[in-house]
Amino acid sequence: MGNAKLTSNTTVSGKTVYYIEADPSTVGVHDLGGANLTTSTKFGINGTFFDDASGNVVGIATTSAGSPVRYNSVEHAAGYTRGTIVAFRPLGTQAQVQSRYVINNIKDANIPLDWIDWAVGGLSLYLNDSSVNTESALTTKLVNVEHGQSVNGVSPAANADRAAVGFKSGKIVLAIIKSAKPWDVRNVMVALGCTDAVMLDGSTAAQLRAKTSTGTVVTTGGPRNIYSYIEVAPTSWL
């Protein structure tokens, strides 16, 4: 397996942040079945959007071979194309690749399904897009490309607890950013060294559970029951 490290209650780009840096081999996407991550026995952060009434996941959340973790979670609802992190292993290699795609269905990434380790969707943060250089530019991109206006606090932008997943050289970064707008989340993920990232479900669904190096369990997040999560299952917490 691999290792993971928690940094809790720290300030990054002016925001209070809890984040995990994990070896890719320790990360996967799963169904939490309508429970609160902070009171569960699992470690990681919450996943994509969902409907409270039905318990349906309404964003991409897949496990190995692109299999849905819950119901029809191979696609984003309503035909939306949205930012999706896909972790996959090209045939004949042991190396895992993490990439962001703006897609509706996991098949739209044009990756052989049997290569895929996991995938999770949200709203792109466009870290590697030089045209997204202001808050208004990010909002415009999210509205025009990813129907961001259907997500609370995106257009107009408003403060809420936010969750994000990104990647940098050799690590997956999972972060909870307190009382932040999407632009703040982008700035935090850049400051944490990510080369790309997506913003996941937020507000009372933004939840994290992890361990310190001494074994103390740390949690943060709201009371909402959630239906997908990004698990971190390391050999050790550093």
C-alpha cells in the first residue's frame, strides 16, 4: 500500500484548511450508503453531488473498471459536462495516472474501462488554464461549461465549506476549505501544489475523517448524510 499525511486546522491562502496528502495506491471511491463520514469508521473526504430525498448520486463516482459506486453514478445528472478526476493505469504498466476531464459520462474520457482505478466528479477549478485568472473568469467558465449555477454558492459566488480533490507529483490531495468561495478553493489547491483539481460537494456535505501520526482521529464537517466518498486507506499515517 502506501502512506498518507494529515494537516489539520491550518491557514492556506487566508482560509482554514484540513487536508490529506496520500499516495495514489491508498485512494479509492466508494459508496457510504447514506451516513455521516465524520462518525463512520472510514477515512477520507466526501465525494460528488447527490439527492437527499432519493439517495441517488448525481455526479460521476466510480470504482475499478468504471463501475458505479451507487445507482447511475457513471454520469453527471441532466446531461451536464463537469470536471472529473480519473485515476487509471495504462495497460501493461504499474504507474497510475491522474487526469481531469470535462465529461458527462465516464466513457467520454475515452479511457478503456478496465484501466480505471476510480473517478470522481464535481466542478473544475481550471488550475492549468491561464485564461482563468480572476474570480469572475472562473465563475463564467463554470456557468458556461459546467452548469455551475445549479450548485449552491457558485453563481453568485458565496462562502460555504468546500471539499476538493486534486493531484500533484506523486500525491492525491484531499482538502476541506472552511467558509470559502470557489475562487478561494482554487487558490488553496494551487498553494498546496496541485497541478489540477475539482471542487466536490460542499456545505454540510463537506466532511473529512483522518488520523494524525500519533493515531489521533481528526474530523471536520457538517451533519449531512452522504452517499459517496473518497477513501484513504494507508498502511500508515505520517
